[in-house]
Amino acid sequence: MTRPTPKRKIAIAVLLAVMLTSCAVKQQQPLRPGEEAFPQPHGFNQFTPEDEVKLGHQLAAEVDAQLPELPPRGPIQDYVSTLGQRLAHQLPPNPYDFNFKVVNEKDINAFALPGGPVRINLSTIQAADTEAQLAGVIAHEISHVYLRHSTRNASKQSIAQLPVAILGGVLGNGVGGQLARLGLSFGMGSVFLKYSRDAESEADRTGAKIMYEAGYDPRAMAQFFEKLQAEDRPGTPQFLSDHPNPGNRAAMVMEAISQLPPKLYIENTPEFMEVKRIALTMKPYTAEQVAQMQRQRQPRLNLAGETSIIPANFFQPLNHSAFKMDYPSNWKVLGDSNSAVTIAPPVGISNDGIAYGAVISGYRPQVQQGLSASTEQIYQALRYSNPAMRAVSGVQPVQVNGLSGQAVNLQTTSPFVDENEQPVPERDMLVTVQRPDGSVLWLMFIAPEQQFDALSPTFNRMLQSLQVR
Ligand SMILES: [Zn+2]
């Protein structure tokens, strides 16, 4: 007879633990009243709640600039803010910065960003029959934030750890700022907005709890989602694509609330009916119109104004804790002496990213490895954040002011468009050098393809002044 070796014992213990956990997920206890009885966030998450708040601010700035939102004050916006804050207030103490904005868009949808921003399409208000139904959508979104679903999701995708490790890595002061500085675009199909069915039932359950505590019948939330599902419209409402039905929402909510003492629920209010009346007089933009507006908002590459990007002949030093480097005196430095930095002509930076200049950041590999392996990982991480990016050369050795570095030439699409709103190809050069502490300093030189050669001498002069610390 063989006895389990210690290794096998561990494997069995792990298996049991996994089985127990999955049973625990299946057999949900009914909700109880009171603050301490709130479902808790769980699962591996490599972001801290503070990271989430920062990231949320950055992503919201990007999203708010791109979507047709209602003005910050007005009857609909004021009403939704008040309702949202009242619902968020039911949660146990938390560091999140909840804010609620209405997007003048026709698809029935709502979404939440990490750390607290919640955006609700006008059509959702038009489609809700009662305040309780609208409260249900908002409570569901608040729950995704509180349960930290989008960052848990991002943490699960192992490749996503690379950008985080790189962007929030050795030079990092928060992921969000660097995501934004790098112009890593936050698409509407972003990893932060896709939820699993498990996450959906968790959000329904926590949403039900929020509803109950705020005085709404939690069943109104499930009823609204089922109403969307049943509606005879062409195509799935966007809300259900982003928030897939975990199956039998209404029965699950009924089960979750079965032990809660009965309450006299608020179903509707005159304020909701008035806001809905105003909303119904408005004509929200279609997704197609919104996309068109976004294309028009992209900055144009103004060839006539090119002089503003021409680097000054006079270079000045940048003293960073990880390196020292000279740069054209008329270019700007974003970041500080401990963070990732961007050095660029002011006109080369837009909300959508950097079209001209250099980004300098750091990366600490998980294991000891050669520079080639780190260069490859940095490239993969950048590519993950910007799938249009591709290498147009292999990794090549390069001398950087006496140091052995590596370089790879990349191609992608510039955040700028031409006079005809057509995308402009961009060329980037990624250069990596080892730091004495084993981490890697990486520099990305960026310009539209057409002007890269003209800027090459400037980029080289910067690179050849580099001193790594
Ligand atoms: Zn959801």
C-alpha cells in the first residue's frame, strides 16, 4: 500500500479547500439586516483600494471627456446624484469616492469604474418604471465597486500583472496616472468593464442588500433586469452584454432576502416621475453618434504648426532618483523625481496620449533574468495595453552612454489624426538598460512615423546623456 507523500497531501488539501470554497459560493446564506451583515469583497486582488480610487479618477477623467454627459447641474443630474449617494451611503465605511453622472446616450446601460465613478445612460432612466427600478441599477453598479470586481478581474488575467508591475513598478506612484500618461487607452470594452456571471450574482446580492437598507424592494432590481431581457428589441441591450445574466436573477434575489424582516418599501416618488418626464422629452445620442463625436474630438496633427514641436538646441538636465538625462529646454517634464516621467513638447500631449516625446519608467522582474527577457516582457506588457502596437525589428543591442542596452522598434497608431480625421501611423523606439539594483529602466521615444527621423537626433542626444542610478 502506498501512503500519500507530503506533496500529494498538500495537493489533496488544496483540492479540498477549492471544493469547500466553491460549495460556499453555491450555497449562499440569506442576507441579514444591519451594516455588519454586508457581503465582503473576496478573491485575489493586486490593487489596493487606494490604487482603485486613483485609477478610477484617471479613468473617469478620460471617460468623461469622451462621453456626452449631461451638464453637472440640472434636474436629472441632481436627482441621480442624490439617489446614488443615498444608496452608496448604505455601505459599511469604505475609501471609495462615489460619484454619479448621466450620459446622454440611447443604449440602456450603466457602468462603474474602480474606486467609485458610476455612469448611467439617460435611456436607463427613460426605461425604468419606478424609482425602485432605477435604484436597482445604481445599487448593482455600486456593488461592483464595493466588491472590487473590475480590479479583481484585471488581477486574474495574468498578463495584466505585467503592465501593473511595470507601470506601478519600481518608479511607480500609482497605476492610474501612468496609464493615462502612457495614453493606454481605456476602451469601452476594457477589462475593467467585463464581469463574470459569478460577479453578477454577487453584485445582485449586495445590490439587494443596499436596496433593502435604503428602503427599496430589492426585487425591483431583478425585475428591471428581467424586463430588459424580455423586451422585444433587436439586439441585446448593452447593459446585459456588460452585465451577463447569471440565471434566474429574480429567484436568487428572493432567496437572498427571504430572512430580512418586512419593510414598507418606497416604490416610486414624484421626483422620479418628474425626472422621467423630462428625460422622455430628450433625444439621446445613438452609440454611432457618440463614436462619431469621439473621432471628431481627436486632436489633429497640424503640419503647419509643426514648429512648436521642434526641440530647442539648448538641453537641460533632468535629475531623477533613478537616472539623469538631458532634454530639450522647450519640452515639458510630467511626473516627479520618483515617478515615471514623460518628456514632451506641450503640443505633443493630449488627453488621448503622447504623440511626440519620451516616456521613462522602470520594471523590476519577478526573477533574476537577462535584459533580453525583461525587454521582451516590457514589450508584451505595452502591447497588451495597446494591441495595435507591433515590433518592426528584433531586439537589438545598443550602446547607451557606455552602457549595454537593448532596443526594439515598434509601430502603432498615433493618438493624433490627420486633417481628414484619418489615423496617423506612429513609430516608437523602446530602449532598456539595467540599473545597478537589478531593475530595468525603460525609455520609449515616440513620434508620428513621418517625423520620427527628424526627431531621431534629439532622441539620440537624450539617450546618450543618460546616466543610470
Ligand atoms: Zn453587473
